Amino acid sequence: MLTLIIVLLIIISVLLVIIVLVQDSKGGLTAQSSATQLMGVKRTGDLMERLTWGFAVGIMVLCISSSFAIKSDDGEAPASVNIEKAASTRSAAPAPSAPQPQQAAPASTDSVQEAAPATAPDAAK
């Protein structure tokens, strides 16, 4: 059912784009727009406008019905994949325990003397 709704949405969306691109602009800045209305193209404009509104309403109805179709497939709304992953990692990971403080070993005097740079008495001159 959901697949059918999605296919219909795609078809109607493409048709809506085509209808909108075919329509004349309503700007009226050119002299041609008044000439076309005198020749009887006004009826075609009405048809295009009605088709545009019909396709727009159709898309809205299909979008709303898709939400009902999603809920009716398994009885509840689907959860986000990210929420499911977070819940599975939270339940799989052990609860963190309080960290044990580590005592630092006292430094030996040998390592301190090795770390200090050796200065030559002649370098001070």
C-alpha cells in the first residue's frame, strides 16, 4: 500500500512540475499577454490553474494517507534508526562504575637528574 502511495506521489509531483512550467506567467508586463486573452487562451489558463490546484491537493492527500499507511503496516509508528541504534548500544554496554583513583608512584631521584639538562661551565661565558 505504501509503495503505491509513493509511486502516485512521484507521478503527481512530476505532472505538477510540468503543468507549472507550461503555464504562462501572470505578470502582464508584455503586450502579448493581453493579446492572448483576446484570442481565447483564457480557457486554457483556467484549465491549467485547475490542474495545478488539483495536483497540489492530491499531493497533500497522498502525504497524509502515507502517514496512516505507515502506521497501519505494523500497528505503530516506526522509530528512527538512530534511536534504535542508541537504545541497543545503551542496553549492550555495561553500566559505568565509579573510576578508581590511581596513586602516582613517587619519582626516583635518578630519573629527575637524567631529565635535567647538563650545563657546561664554559657555556655561561
